[in-house]
Amino acid sequence: MKLPESNEELAELEIDFPPLPNNTAASAPRPMFDILEYLNMEVGDGAKIKASHLKFLRTAEIYNEAFYWIWQFNDPSSGAKCYVTVSENVGNGSTCVGYDQDYWGLTPEQFIFGSHNRMF
């Protein structure tokens, strides 16, 4: 698949990934405490993000390379839609938490694809 050249092209991409067998937030390799700690450092507006602010959306397996878990929340200060992901590298088991505001109106699948391919 050819990578989109911009986030606008990414927003037009029709893409889907198979869910993991255990398609739950509880199956994420990082505890909610780690996710919230990361978000509260990154969002940085002084408002505390709590677990109740996050809505778990789905899991995804990306090309036998990585597993993803994705949540949606609204930025406490601006109200903007944001996504937070946890990814796990299939090869070495390393994990990463990432987040960004959804500036482009992406679906969860498009956001996962963009995050996996380091588009933002």
C-alpha cells in the first residue's frame, strides 16, 4: 500500500485492521496508570485526565508488525477530540504510548495507520 503524502490524504484512506482476539482495554500491555501518567504530562494544560474520560474504541493488528489499542477522549481545556494509543512491537515486545489531537477528522483506523507509519 502506498503511504498517503499528507494527513488530508490519510483522512480519505479507507482502511481496516483485524481486531486482536481479546479486543478489550484490559488486554493492553500497559496499565491505565501508565497511560494516564503519560497523558497528564503531555496534555500539559493543568487539567487532570482520568480513566473515566477515556472511551476504549478497539484493538488492531497491523501487518504482523504491531498490536494497537486505541481510546478517544476530549482535551479538557479545548474540548478537541484526541486519540491515545498503546502499541506493542510483535518482534521484540516493546511498548509505546502515544497521543495526538485529531486535527484531520480521522477514524480510529486511520489514526492507528498514521501513528504506525509515523505520519504525525
